[in-house]
Amino acid sequence: MERITARADNDFSLVLYGSLWVMALVFIWITCRADPEAPVVYNVEPPAQAAPGWKGQVLEKPALKVCHLSASIE
């Protein structure tokens, strides 16, 4: 009985090159993906009032201010 196959002579090279492409894509995906736990880099410009030599209005020292409730009830 004769063996019937549908393989061509260059099937090996097709499988070899295909697997090399898959390995290359997996390598690129693993090495180039972003780290989900990496810190986000952002910059916030300080206001002009924080610049040295500010000549505008100077705010008073920050503190909690509580109104007397007995004075506002009367």
C-alpha cells in the first residue's frame, strides 16, 4: 500500500520561519509592554505667587478659623 501525503518539500522551512516570526513577536511583546505598576510622570507648574521675588499680595499664615457659634445664633 502506498503512503499518500500532502506535504511539499518546503513545508519544513515554512514551519521554521513561521515559528521564528511567532517567537520574535512574543519577544517584542514581552520586552516592549508597559509596566502597569510603573509611576506616572507628570509635572505641575508652581503658581506665580511661589516664585522668588513675588511682589503681589501676601496671604496670611494658613490656619483653621472657626466662627463662634454663640455669636451667630443671637
